[in-house]
Amino acid sequence: MSAVVTIAACDFVVFGGTGDLAMRKLLPALYQRDRDGRLPAEFRVIAVSRAGMDEAGYRDKVEAELRQYVPAGELDAGAVTSFLGRLHYVSADADGSGDWDRLQTLLEATTERVRVFYLAVAPRLFGPISATLAAHRLVTERTRVVLEKPIGTDLTSARQINDQVAEVFDESQIYRIDHYLGKETVQNLLVMRFANMLLEPLWNARAVDHVQVTVAETIGVGQRAGYYDGSGALRDMVQNHLLQLLCLVAMEPPTRIENDGVRDEKLKVLQALAPVGPAGVVRAQYGAGLVDGVPVPAYRDELDGPSNTETYVALKAEVHNWRWRGVPFYLRTGKRLDRRASEIVVVFKGVPHSIWPDLEPELTPNRLVIRLQPNEGVRMHMLAKAPGPGGIRLKPVNLDLAFADQFEGRTPEAYERLLMDVVRGNPTLFMRRDEVEAAWAWTEPVLRRWEAAGDRPKQYFAGTAGPSAATTLIERDGRTWHEEMRA
């Protein structure tokens, strides 16, 4: 175990400290950082919730949850004991009721430390919690606040939330988190583009035919049905995760990686997105079917009633600038599909002239596949000559960079990187206010058009690749979805 400490002493306060996000992601991430020797001795985790527990009860709950969400091979008895010793619990509510005095007592003796308030709660509480923190004089110059998505449900509500939080915190103190940006493969996309000369001359409309961004899930809505039915795939996934991935593919090289360089370039991409017309969007909802051979109910049955909420979206986006004009970006995401995978596929144009006319149907374009999950890595699809006499036979081959094969040790989860970046004060992989609002400005017309039409989403069987209309969306342009998604 490394003893290197790379972050400052910190009081890490989690509002919603007994909730699903805290137990599944935040606390396991902090445990892993502690297990790797990356947290200083003075690092404290203070959970705030309305659960009304005592500190011993909270530590018992966290210990049980760690055993559920941390792989068994990574649970070290000594590390678990050490991490539990960092935990404190406060029973309080967003409006200032409860034991806020205890939270104030815990924090007032450590005003020189970095102080992080992670709001793992409903977005409607972001403003009230910020106001209560200010009323109790808990905000210092070294304070950061982390906001979980979604920031609102449309442009108006996003602005209202941002305004409320901005009354207490400076923009430099606000970290709007999208965990997709913490994935190793996503960060490697920046390195692959801007630390290597090989691809950059080809990264434009002259060489790229189109780009696909896919986030496919086999799971349904589960216990999130109440939240999800008020959100849907466009709000839950496209407005944040998929658009952020699109931005990283399409952005110009920043002058520097630090500070706002990356965020400035992402904003330019969002501002260059052309409006999406009705023919450029498919929305659908899963029906009953088989996922991995197991029967699963339809979305409406999970809700116990009819719903027009989409669980699948496919759309065609266009970035109107010099680099990308004429290159479509096809985005798709859905639940209860035939496999779990997240990937970016850059499809290059075909060769301008074939010197083997008889083999022309076999001259498939090169594809760069960036896999976010599972099995993170990068793969280049190319053509090679199959060995043997008797003329030329072409065979598709892969140049495969599988992270598990190339890099030793455990690959940290996205939240591990992002939580440490908050403590360090590094905002590069977090969304700025103008980014969030630009994404909503592009997404909202689609939502309003659906609301005005009032029609039901198309249907697809659970356990399939999605609705046939999504296939039509891309095939009418003479293209196909990347087939590895259906393998």
C-alpha cells in the first residue's frame, strides 16, 4: 500500500449520506482512496441525512454496504476499520431543522481545511441547502459544493437552481459532476487526441464519415421508477452524458488542459449544435421481453400504469463548424437492451479509389472504437491481407488496446478520480454553468415538441437492440449502427 498523500486535509460532507448514491458510489470510492493510502489522516467524512441514526448505527450500515458494493478481494479488514473511523453522522434537514448545531460544531474548529459539500439529494434541494449553509456560516474560502445531475428538468429550472446556488457560492466553487467524464477511457480520449499526432490530421470532415455514441443498458428502471418517469432517457442521459461525450470528440484542442481550457472548447461545440428536427429523433419505450434469457415486464407494468416517458432515444446531431460540417453524430441510449455497453465509434471515410475492383465490396471503412464499459479500451478496425497464395483476400483485423492487458493493477472507478479532483480544486472534468444551460437550450425544443404532440413513444421488446425506427434513422443515410453492440 502506498503511503503517498496527494490531497489536502478535508472535511467531506455528504448530504443524502444514507441514500443510494452515497452507499453505491461515493463511500466505496472514498474507501478505495483510503485503502490506497491517498487520504491524509485528517480527512473526515460527515454524512448528513434525515434518517435519524446515531453514529454507531451509521458506521454499521456503511460497513454492510461496503461488503455489497466493493469487490470481496478489495475489502481489507484493517482498511475498512480505518475508513469507518473517519465517519461521522448528523441528522438534519435542508430547511435548517434537525441537528445543524452539531454539524456547525464539527466544522467550526477546522476552518483552515478544504471543505466539500456533496449534495447527493434531489436538485430542488440544492438551493435550500446552500442557503442553510450560508445561514450557519459554514461556507469558507476553501469550500467547494458538488451538484449531482440532473441540474433541473429544463432550461428555466436549470437557471433557477444555478441562480440559487450562485447566491451562496462563487462559480469557481461549484462542481457539477458527470461521472462519465471520470472514466479512464474518456480521459484517454483527450490523451489519444492531443498527446499523439497520428489521428489529429484525420479528425475532421475530410476523413471522418460519421460518429456514433452509444450507451446501452440491460437493466430497467428498478427502484428509480418514480424519478425516471418524470425524467426519461433524453433528460437522464442525452442532455448530460451523451452530449458531454460528443463534446470531447468534437472539441478543438485547448491551449492548456488546466483551468477552463477544456470547458471553453466544450461550450463552443454545444453552441455549434444545429437544432434537431422531428425526423432526426426516435423515442421509444420497452415492452415485455427476455433479457439474458430472463422474462422481464414492460416499463408500464413496472409503473403499474400507462406512461409516455421514453426509455430509449436515438437522434442525429450536427455540429455546424469548420471541422465537422457535414459529419453526423448519431446518439442512442436505452434501457432493457440486448447488452450493456458504452462506446464511441468514429467511422472514417472509405478509400477514394480501389486498386482491387473485384474486392470493392469488401473494402469496409476503418473504425475507431473507444469502449467506456465494459472492458475499457480502444480498438481500430482495419483491413489486412489474409495469408496464403492465390491472390489477395481481405480480412478485417483489430488493433486492440485493452486497458486490462496494458496496465497493471485495478482501474479506479470514475468517482474516485472526480472526488479527489474536487478536493484538489481541479474543475477540468466538471461542467460549468454555461455548459449545462447550453445543453438544455439544445435539448428543450425536442422535449417541448413531444409534449405538444402528445403521442406515445414507439415500442420495442426488452432484450433487443431497440426500436426498428432507430435502425431506419441511420440506414436512410446509407449507414448502419456499429454491429459489435449486437454481438
